[in-house]
Amino acid sequence: MKEISKFKFRNGRLYLFTVDRRQSPQICHLIDADALYGVYYSRSDNDIVLEICSHDMLSFGCYITLPRRFGYVREGHASEYRDFFFNAGWNAAFVEINKKGTCFTHR
């Protein structure tokens, strides 16, 4: 993990943000509140804006400013890219389907 202040971000890349430098292993499924996956979009007034992000790979937010408590970062691994974007697409599809009232996910 590297300090955010010393890290060079690339637009469109997936990153894992944490509050603790030691939280660097690949996190596969559930993520606690001290870690966040996000796709870098831009900097705005010294804040980092994430195009899409998630704490748990189940719910996703768009164009969110990274909370300042996150101080460390690393780029996602290939498997994290795969899981993140698959889950983001799956989530978006279900949101759209449920808006139209044509799919029931619970019985």
C-alpha cells in the first residue's frame, strides 16, 4: 500500500483504498468499512472523485468523493477488476429491471 498523497492515479483504473497500510492483501468478497474499491475519475479541489465505488461489491455509488479517512491505496489485481466490473454490471442490470417491475428477486 502507498500513501495517497504520493500516488499517481490513472483515470479509469480500479484501486483499493484503505485506512491502514497493512490492509493490502487481496480482498475477495466482503469488505469492511475501512476499505473501498473505486474507479478513479478525477481530482476536484484536492479531493479524489471516484466514478464508481463499493465497500462490499454488492451496492455501488457513482461520482463519490473519497472520504478523507482513507490514506492508503493500491491498484486492483486482475481478479479484482473482473469481480468489481462484473458485480457492477450485474447490479446495474437488476436496478434497471426492478425499475420496470418485470423482475422479482425475492419470493
